[in-house]
Amino acid sequence: MTQFSALQHEADGLSAGLPPLMVEADHLAASVSLGVHGKRRAGIGESFWQFRRYASPDASSAIDWRQSAKSQHIFVREREWEAAQTVWFWRDASANMSFKSGAVTKRARADLLLLALASLLVRGGERVGFTGMEGAPAASRLALTRMGRAMFASGRSALPPLVPFSRGNQLVWFSDFLDEDVFDAMKMLSQRGVEGHLVRIVDPAEEDFPYSGRTRFESPRGGEDEIFGRAERVRASYRTRFTAHGERVAQAAAKLGWTCTVHRTDHAPQASLIALHAAIGGT
Amino acid sequence: MFGFPLSFGTPLILTALLALPVLWWLLRVTPPLPRRTLFPPLRLLRGLQDEEQTPAKTPWWLLLLRLLAAALLILALADPLLGRSPKLMTTGPLVLVVDNGWTGARDWEARQELITDLLRSARGRPVAIIPTAGSVPTGLLNEGEAARITRELKPMPWPGDRAAAAAALGRFNFAAPPALYWLTDGIDDAGSKALRDAFKRYGGVSLFAPTHSPLGLLPVTRDASGFSLTAIRANAGAPQDVEAGALGVRGETLAATRLHFKRGETRAQGHISLPMEVRNATTRLAIAGEESAGAVQLLDRGAAQRSAGIVSENASSEAQPILSDVYYLERALSPYAEIAKGGIGQLLDKRISVLLLADVAKINGADMDRVKDFVSKGGVLIRFAGERTTNGTDDLVPVKLRVGGRYLGSAMAWSAPQHLSPFTATSPFNGLEIPAEVTVTRQVLAEPSAEAQNRTWAQLADGTPLITAQAMGSGWIVMFHTSASPGWSTLPLSGLYVDMLKRLLALSAGTPARELAGLTSLPPVSLLDGFGHAMAPPSDVAPIPAKGFSRVRVSPRHPPGLYGAHEVESALNIVRAEDRLRPLPDSSLQAYGNTHARALEPYLLAAAMALLLLDALISLLLRGFTPRKLRWASAVLLTFVLVVPQARAQGPISEKAALDTHLAYVKTGLADVDSVSQAGLTGLSYMLRARTSYEPPEPLGVDPERDDLSLYPLLYWPMDPRAKTPSPKALSRIADYMRNGGTILFDTRDFTLGAVRGPSSPGEQTLRRLTTALDLPPLEPVPADHVLTKTFYILRDFPGRWSGGKLWVEALPPAPKNGAPPARGGDGVSPVIVGGNDWASAWAVDSNGRFMSTPSPGGELQREMAFRFGINLVMYALTGNYKADVVHAPALLQRLGNERVPQ
């Protein structure tokens, strides 16, 4: 638990310097206040929206007697329909994510970004949740804690579990997207109406391929390897492939109307957080 | 080989060096093990081809290293030798006759090396090794057998039999004329001629002899004060010193002596003096550094047991024990001997070694012969005079006795009781101290005769014999001319009596313990090996019958050692009293050790292993293995090194203070007061540096609330009414500081106000306020003889900026009335010194070195005095009461001088 607390602390610190996020700013021109985003139509909410003539289906408790006393008619007070966004998170926990060539594993960086983003969103009043966690998404510190627990208990699966996403839910998906089956998973989630945000976590060694000499490459999942007598000779062709793969992921995301951001673990996390925040706020 | 003394045992292996180029090629084509790395996007690497698959990337120097290791390995296996091996003269089999009796134990290793060298030279030839002691092989040996036998060959703890070796040599049939070598011990014996004749039949022989001939230790003789030793050697050449020692049960040296062989002599005498108890703890005597069974003389264990038989005809013994002779004899002897009482015949049956007859005038006829026999076989008969003896005795006395006695100091006698005169040099009692209170009032007198004088061991001051003795056979008859009880003299009441009897006990040979124990056959208990070390007896050593033990000679059947039962063990030694060592009369002897060839194999193997290890390390590094754990360990270590000292020191101030001895003042928290303190101590520091050997660095201000006070010998604490009262924690620190030897100078700084403001000036009030909670010792004004007045300068008063105030120190114990010493300091230093003369102001200098105040009323002279006080004070705090002791030095020296001059 202390590990998580430290991580949460670090994430809080990271997100502190950023302006609060407002999801769906286009829906929210009037209410600049944090957290609650008015839908600008009558509904369930606390802010006054309009008075309207009483009609028969209205409950008598809905009558605003003060307003009614001012005139001949009976008025009902309507409130604005306010709805918070639900943002789901998922982070690839497979052995591939445990790789690091520098100081930070891809998974640790993904965790940090995830919680920082979640912290920001909670401050903005959004409901956040980790796919597969217990309980419903909520907009509270408690939700963050619950997310953290779920993250560290999530096992080693690579793909998000199929929780009952509602249409319009957002999913922020941290992974390295190196496996082929992520594309199918993306399609399936998209069919359920999920708006996805892919965050590709990339280790510098994966991108730059700084190896040379006789090297045996082994899969972190075990079982497979590849030996090169002179690793530096394959550098150029590998880089081409890696870039192509990255573009393929980005294209797949774009086709579904999702966003895709790339984060290198040797870069500062703030820049990526800003980019992510922009990406989520833009939809 | 090319003039360089290097040869190879198996040169054929050197052809393997030809394979080195092949190895080079193999090493070049074998790719090094790949460096391993995890790589998540492995899928993307699938199907990629690097153009080159033969990475001959092993660096040339690593190849060279490996080749060198391989070459060394090959060279090592070829069994290289540095040095020349002896050349064999003939082409026939090699025959070695080795002297491995006890005399061969010396330089045994050199002999074994020579055998190894000879075997190496005779590679391939059959070998015969004939030891003079131990089993003789019947046939010729091949190389391996010979090497094994050489390794197992040991010097034996019995004399070698050269005649037997000659016979064994004669039994061999050699096809070709053999190469004969005789590895002698340099000692001639009866069998040498036979062996020499045997050699002659085969032609010549090469002789080797040790450079140092062996030494032997003859059986030791006990005497009254210890052991007499005699060492023997073979060649009566240059003078030689050897060390011999008496060893205890665990091999510890109890005493040692130096035996000196004079030029041309083969015997050296020595003596080891030991107290009786230590003598009994001695188990063996040995020549130090001579690893040989012949240089060891084992002592019978249990032989030191002596039993004394006491015979008294005095019937009153039971009724009045304090008047009984037996009582005194028993009390004196019981710590040193086993006591038996009874009739003479009874006692002699018990095989006692000392027979004491108290006032027995005449021994009965039947017992007479037995007693004579007992004495002549080494027993000691000690007789005491008494009432009965005055009427004449039998003739078993050292001197003829007069009938009647002699009374001294009685009413009827002219003369006073007599004291003993000092023992003569020939007396066995020589060296015993005679107590002044020992007097003799009655004695029996010896008939004056010439021999009476010679037989006297102790006499009275007037020259009459008191103790006479006569040797008889190998035993002694000793006569005390006074009684065994204090009736006739005070001798039995003194310690001298005990000492005398103890020495007389040592005179007796003691009864052999084996006879006491009643053993009939003595099994081996512990034996000596050829080097004179104790070993457990092997199973083939036969027990020796007790009766003939003294006639048994050391032989392979009976190796030297201890035989008997536990604690009753008799020693069988190699060297007997009549043994002599004679040198071998040959001129063509070669010394051992000149022809030794050194095998290089182990060194080359070690070098090859080291190179291979280095190669392994380099390979690991090249493969990208970084000893991460090592790095962690060093990081942790570095952290410790860097962090721990900082954790210890409490801060920069403490660190600075701990590195040097600083003067220090207590910070009051008031800027003006603290700056004056700082400047004052700075000025004092200048003076100390200029005038004394103490060179203080810049003074420090300390805060008792925070800082560690224990680093400062002296604290200056100015009092100011504005100062805050210290917290209880600080007070306890200050109390600790004073208790543990620190000194605080409290300066109330307001002496001038004292007269005006009454007895309690503001400074004093402050002092009281700050220190009420402290446990201050009783104080007194500095007495004129206090050590503070003398530590560096001689001072009478202690001015500061003001002059005339009283200085208070811890009260000293009052001065002794007669002749007070010139300085008193008490023990340690006074923890508190209180005064009001504002010293810091007098000492204070500014940054340009100018004085900051004017002392009043004395001016610069007073300032000088203030500095002198400061220097005295610092010296007092640093040296404690040392100076108080120094002023006593003349008196002490005078007393020491007086001691030497007899008064």
C-alpha cells in the first residue's frame, strides 16, 4: 500500500501544476465553475434553469409556490440537467510493460500518468474508474484510491476487460500496443460506443535500438529469442518497422475517431500529461 | 638446456606447443557468447537479417592471454626443473642406503629432497632404498614405488643397524654395476665397517653427511635444586651453544639453560634449577631446536612421589599431641610427601623413601640390617635426638655421640641458648634463611673428630654440630642433634624446619613408582617418534616386564617412550649414560642440500590459473556483465563512509572543536557581551601562541543548550543580568561537564560595583540565578599556595580589567601542618573558578590586534598580569595537578637520594 501511496502522492504533485481540466468545454460555455457541466437543458441538477407552467404530469411537490403566488398561473421550477463525464482507465500490465532501459519501466510511467490524469479529472469533477475495479466510477478522492488498488491488483493482462461501458464513456488506454490483438480489442470497444484515447508508452531503447555486437534478444514473456551477430546492422530496418507500427496504431485509432498520443519514458511526464489533457478535453 | 639450468621431466609434452597456432585459429573462429538482453518488440525483429554472422570480435590481447595460459599449462605439465640434478656415476640401478635411526632425524627434509633428486636423475632405472632402521625391501623398485617409499620414509626413534643394511645389500643381485649412495647421519658406529665392506664389493660409494652432526642428551640426574644436564655431540670442533629446557605436560617450557660445548670437547654440562613443585611438573628435558628422539630425556612420571615413614617410640604422642615429635614431623612433611606411621619393619615393607626416627636410640637387631639395606639402596634415614638418645645410640649415626646432653640457658648453665650459624656452602641447606628467633637450648653432642667437621650440615653459633649427615651406599643418614618437637629448641616452630625437611626429602632417590603401583608388566602409554614428538603407541609395541625394565634397551620392539599405567609411568630413553657419539671418519662427505633441483610446475600452474581467471573476468566484462551487486555494495559502503561521520558530529562547531583544542566561552545571547568574550579569548590565544607551546585556534562560542561541552577544557562564562536562565537540560549538561573534569571561569565583571552596591552585585546575582540548580563544590579564595598561582607564572593576584577582586576556587583539603608543600592542587582541577575582574575585557583585541580597553588602575602592567593569569588558568585547565606534582620534584629527588645512602 505504501508503494501506491507514494505513487499517488507523486501523481498528485505532478497534476498540481496544471489547470483543471474541463471535459466537453463546448457543452459548458456558461458554467465555468469546476466539476459540474450543465447540459443547458432542463433535467436533474441544482442550478435553476427556468420556470414553466404547471402541467398535469408534474408532481405537486415540484410547484414553486413563491413564483406561483406572483401571478395567476402555477409555475414549476425546473433545474438544469447536469451530467459528469465518466472516464475509464486501463493500463497494460503484461511483462512487456515491465521493460526498462533507463531508470523507469514503461509500466511505472503508465501508472504515474494514469493517476495524474485521473487526479486532474477528479478535480474537474469527472467520474473516473479503472476497468475491472470494484464499484462504480466516482468523482472523489476515494475513487482514486480504489483505482489505485485495482491497478495493483489487476494481474498481468494486456487488454481491458469488458466492463459494461455506457455509450459515450471515455477510455484512456495506456499500453505499448505492440501486440496484434489490440486492434481487435479497439474495434470491439468502439462498437460499444466507447471513445478511446490511446497512450503509447515507448521505451527509448525500443525506439532507438542502441544495441550493437553479438546480441541475443529475448521476449520478456519468455520462450522466444532472436540472435544477431551484429545488432547494429539491423538498426535501420528495425527503426523503419517500429515507426511503421506506430503509424499503424495511430491510424487504427484515427479510423475509430480515437486519439493516440506517444510517451517516451525518458521524457518528462508533464508534457505528455498536458497533451493527454488536451486530447480528452478536445472531444 | 642452453647452459641455463632448466630441464624437463617429460619433454615430449612440449610438442603440444606446436598446437598453439591451431588454438589461435579456433579461438578466432569461435564467436564469443552473445550478450543477452530483454526486448519487448521482439516481434518486430522477426525476419530481419544482419549481413555478417561471423563476428571475430575477440580482441587480440585476449587471444594472446589465452594462448599464454595454454602455453604455461603445457610447460607446467612438462615438469620443468630449475637447477641441476645430481649426475649418476654408473649406468646400473640406483641404490640408496639411508641412515634413518634417531641420529638421522636432524636435517631430515634435506635428506628427503636429495633422495627425490637422485630418483629424478635415475629416471627409468630400478631403485633400491635400504633404510638402516625399519624394514628393508627385498627387491628392486620401480620409479613410482620408490617415490612412495621415499615419501613414507621417516627417521625411527631407535639406533640404525648398519650391519643389517649391509646384509640386505649383499642379498641384491645387480645386472649392471649399481650407483651407490650412502646418505649418512655423520655418526660412526659398530656396523659402519660391515656396510663399508659391502660397498667395496660393488665399487665406490658416494657419501652424504649433514652439515651439523646430531646432538644427544644424556640421562638427567636430579639433585637437591633441580636437574643436571649433559649434552653430547660427535665432532669435537668449534665451540657450540645449545639451549636445553625442562618441559611440562603440555610441552610448555618451564625453565631453560644454555649448554656450552667448548672447543675440542664433545660434552656440555648444564644445570636447571627449579622449585620442588615445578620439578615435579617436569615431564621431559630436551635440547631446543634438535628435532630428534635422542635429544629428549623423558622423566618417570610418578617418580617424584616420596613417602616418608615416621617412627616414634614416644608413648605420650596420643595424650599430648602438641608435645609429640610425630605431630611436628607430620605437619612439616605432609604437604610434600606421603606419610606413613608405624614400626620400622612395617614401614620398610611399605617401600618408603625417607625414614624418620624421632628419639629412637637403638634400632632392634632384626630391623638393623633392613635399615642399612634401605639406606644403601638410596633411602634417607633422618634421626632426631631425644631423651632416650642421651643414653647412647646404635652406630647408625653420622658421628659418634657423647652420652648425656648439653643444656644451654638453664639455671645451672653458663651459656645462653644458642643461635644457628649460617650454613656453609657445602651444606644442602645452603641458601635457606635462618630466622633470628631460632634458638637451641638442649642438644646431644658429637664426639669431636676430624670427620665430624666434614659431616656437619648445620652448626650452632659456637661451632657445635646441630645437623650431621653421612652418605652410605647411595643413601644418606642425617642426624638432628636436637629433638623433633619444640622441647629442646624452637627450630620445629620455625619455617626453617619445614624447608630443611623438604630438602632432605629431595635427597632421596624416591622409590620407583612402578614398584609402588605393583605392576608386573608395563604397556606403552605414549611413545616418541623419530623427531622426538609424542605419539600414540602403535599396536605392535610389546609391554615390558616391570622387573627387567631398567635393563631394557631401546629397539624396534621397544621404542622410547613412557610405559606403565596411567600416572605411574616409567620412561624408556634412547640415550643412556654411557653412550657417546663418534663422527664418521670419512673425508669425502658431501653436504646435503647442495644439489637440489627446484620443480617449477606448481608456479607455472598457478600462473596459468591466474591468467585463466583473469580471462574469465575479462570475458564477463566484455559480454556486458556489470557486477551490479558489487556496485551496490560499494555504493552502500560509500554512503556509510560519507554519511556516518556526519551523523556522529553534531554540527560544524562540534566538528571544528573536536579537531583541535579550542578556548571557548559561553554565549549569553547578548551581542555586546559575546563579542567582548570572543575578542578577549582571541587576545589570550595570541599570547598563548606567543609564549607557550599551546597554540589555540580561534576561540569558539558555545551554547550549553545545544553544543557538546565535553570538547573544551575551559569555558569562560561572563555574567550579565540580561542573560537568560539556562534550561534544566543545559544545566544538567553543565553539571556533567564540571563533574567530568571541565573548568568554568565565571566572570561577574563588576568588581568595581561590589563596594558600591553591596555584597550582591548584579553579576553575582546573575551568577546565583544561573547556577542555583547546579551542585557547586564548596569554594574558597585562592590560597597563596594554590597550584593556579604556579602553573606557568608565579602570581600573587589575578587582575583583569579591574584589579583586587577575590578569585574563588574549589576548596582544597587543608594543608598539612608540618612543612606544607610548595603548591597544592588537590586532585583534578577545580570545576569552578569565580571572580569579578572582567578578564575578557583586559584580554580583548580587535581585528587589527589593538587592545580594546584600558585596565584600571594599573594600565599596561595590569594587562600583562591579566594575561599571565589567563595563561596560568589555561595551563591549569590543561595540565591539572601535574604542575603541583612538578614542584615536589626536588623534594622527591632528595628523598630518593637519601634512600641510596645508607644511614
